[in-house]
Amino acid sequence: MTCGVWGMALRINVAAQRRLREIQSQLLLARRAAELSQVALSSLAGVSNRALQDWERGSDAPNLDHLISWARELGFRLVITESPGASPPLPPVEPGDGETWEACEMRRLAMPLRAQRMIRKLTQTDLGLLLGVSRSSLQRWEDVQMFPRSIALIVWADRLGCRVELEPVAS
């Protein structure tokens, strides 16, 4: 499956779609375990109740910044897991001046993916062709000038041999 504009089409595969649905299901189960209503969680996450209902049913997918917020409100964060020995662990990421928490999290997610691209000696153009996005889109993702869609993050990680996971945040 593909979707895109201007001749480029993100190459979405069934495994990526399944992974996004798994993450959405994990967050639904976490909300229920926390005994939070959809109304309460949607208010905390700053989204409409209808949007949260659609995400939990799997009939729609949140934008990446919303997925990051949804996970945060339930005590999770998105992480990129890599194959053992693929690259050294990256240092923790701290928010920059005036940077939103979501942008800081996106930068934390983008760093290992950029590192994996460089380890594999792929240019942004090469990886963009594999993903079905332009070099400039990939550059904006890596530089956190633009958030990819949630499914795009999963496809991006997958093409580099990585996986997007939910990890509980230590209290």
C-alpha cells in the first residue's frame, strides 16, 4: 500500500500497519488498566474524544505528535530498538530552548535512525527512495523540522532494521 503526493508514495507494508495497530492496542489496554475513561484521557492528551475513539478502534491513526502525547499520558514513550551491536547507545536527549516535549521526543527517535542510515552508508536520497519519500522530507524528519506520520516512522525504522516499541517511563 502506498500513499503520498507529488509522485512520491510512502511504501507502507502490512507489517508496518500491523505494528501501528499493535501500538494502538497496547495504549488502549494501558488506558483500561489505568481505569481512565476515554474522555479523561482525551482531555489529558489534548485531543477530541472522537479522535481517541477512532485511534483505539484502529479506524484512524494519530499524527506522530499525538501518538507521543497519548503514550506519555499513559506512562509510556516510543523507542527505537535496534539489532544487537548495530550501533552504540546514544546519549539522552534534553529539550532545547523553546522546544516542545514532543519535538524533543521526535529528536530522540530520529537520532538512532539517522545513525543507522549512516552506518549502512545510505544517503538521504537512497533511503528516501526505499521509503517512497523525497530526500528533503527525510532530511526534515532527521532534523525534526517536520514530524513524519506515525506509520512513516514505523516504515522508516523497519527499512533500517529497527523497530518502534513502547517502553514504560520510569517513575
